Amino acid sequence: MDQITPVNLAYDALAAAREVAVSARINADAQDRDDGFPASDVADLARLGLLAAPIPVREGGAGLGEEPGGAKLAEVLRLVGYGSLALGRLYEGHVNALHLVALYGDAGQRERLFEDARSGHLFGVWNTERAGGGLVLEGGPDGLHLRGAKTFASGAGHVTRALVTAHRANADGPVMLVVPLRAGTRADLSDWRAHGMRASATGTVDFTDLPVTDDAILGEPGDYHRQPVFSGGAWRFAAVQLGGIEAVFDAWREHLTRHGRGGDPHQLARLGEGALAVEGARNWIARGAATVTQGTLPSGRLIACINLVRLAVERAGLDVLQLAQRSVGLQGFLRGHPLERLSRDLATYLRQPAPDGALVGAAEEILAAGGMAGDLWHGGGP
């Protein structure tokens, strides 16, 4: 955790993200294995200041994500995702954790945890649990401790500051905690035998008997699921997905050029359709980021907008995958072809929970909104 770039208002997050994207893309194939993890790329995130960049300006940071419209954060996430979707997934979780610390942490917690980010600690947000076997915060004669596990935890064994939710007796909703972990401990990756995103080190983390202190608890019970913050942040992982979509698009385009197939009108038509999908996804993300950062919409309308963002990006990704694979053909499914791993990672990362419910919920809000369609995402009421 040495040689870490300090972050200030003159910090160029986009230049840092571009540098990370270049090296991550070179490293990604070697990391594509069941026990893979982009360790050197995470070290680059720290060295180039990106782990500390989301610290708010008022706390002495660069305030990545506080800029008008969230445009810079969207670009940083896109670039990191372009280099490696596994790395982008990890970085988006780190950004999410620091956002929640800024929002719900008290002064002492913010100072301590932001200093951890400056020191190169990787944060993660883990909330998925086995049915009937969730994480529990218990008290005892020796103080507070945790019992249970989190599943589908990306960065398991590598995240050293985990933001988790836990059930507590008599609490009005789950409590949110940030707990320190030692690298290489408490993680089990044996169940993560996924089609793609193999380098994300996604697995189960057992917190049983881990002692915690009162100052590990962020905010009040139920804060983690408080709307519109809970749903509104989904535009960030969509921005990472956009980077993966663009990487697939570029691998497809380069294949056509390398094999001299650019003169085929059918190939050109498919490429044009892909370009429409990519730019549509980019515009939806810009809309979502701006809607959240401006904060002028009522909660239900904002959530509807962000649900449409993630669904539009999913659709764009699936369209680009289908078009690219149709154009490249069997070669794109062979190991060693640039499209093969990129396609697996993107297809896996595009899978998100409850897409049908998100679409129906957004449509219900739009139906009830009234007014003109062009005014849906501007201002407040009809």
C-alpha cells in the first residue's frame, strides 16, 4: 500500500482511469481463471488515486461523483469497465461503499474510513445472503460480534473494508456496518464457477465470531434500503457495463477490419445497429447520472428512471453481443479470440435481479405521472 497518489481538486481522474484501462485490458486474459483476481490492477487504482477519488471535497478529497451531472464518475466507471469488467465491478463496489460512508457515517467514521481509502484499502458492499441464513449482529459478555455469512461477495478474500447489512434483535430493519477484514481470510470461492467474471473473486464470506465495535455501525437501522438512494445508485454499475459493451464492440470492429470484411453490406449494417445500441446506452447512463445528482425528481420518478437505465443498458449489451457473435461467427467462441472472454464477462455481468419487476414498476410510475412524455425526467410533478 505504498506509492499512492494523493488526491486533490486538480486531480485528473479521467487520465488515471485511462491508464488503468490500458493495463487492465492487457492483464485480463491471464486473470481469467476460477481463482483469478486483478491484484495488480487494484494496486494501480490505489497508486493512481482512484481508490481515494470518491472522497467528498468537504472531506479533503477530489469529490469524484459530486461534479454536475455525475459525468466524470460515469466516464471513470466506463473506462475501468472497458479495461476489465471484473475490475470495474470491484471498483464500482468500492465507490458505492464510500458513497454510503459519506451519506450515513458520522464525523469520526468518515475521517477513519476515508483515511483507509487513501491508504489503499479496497472497500466492498455485500448484502446477498442464503435464504434463512443471513448475517446477524449479536451482543454478549465480550461485546458485539457477527454470526453468519454473505454470498456472491465480489472481492472475497481481497476486500479489506466490507460494508455489510446484518440483522439485529429488536432493530427496525437491518443495520449497516463497515468491518475490517484481513486479506486471504474468511473467504470461500469454491461455489463461483461462473461462465464469466471469473476474475472478480466472487464467493462466500463467513463472518462468524468476528468481533465488531459500536463505531462500526453506520447510520440507523433500515438506512441501507432507504429510497431513492438504494435504487438510485444502479446507474453506476450500468456505466461499468457500458465499458464492457464498448470493449465487445471494438473487438468485433477490429475483427472485421483485420479480416477485410468491412466491404460486406450485411456486416456494415450489423455494425451500424451495434453503434446505435452503444450510443443509446451511453445516453441513458448520462440521463440517469444527471437525474440522481440533480435530485429534483420525486423518489418514485427517480427510481423509475434508474430502472429504465439499467434495463436499456442490458438490452443494448444483449443486442451488441448477438450482433457481434453473428458477425464474427465461430471464431468468436474460440478461446484466444478477443471476443470470447469479453462476451462471457459481459453476458454474466448483465444479469441483474428482477428485471421484469423493474420494468413494470417503471411503467406504473410513468402511467401515473401524466403530463408530456418529454417532461417525465425534468423537474418535479406533472
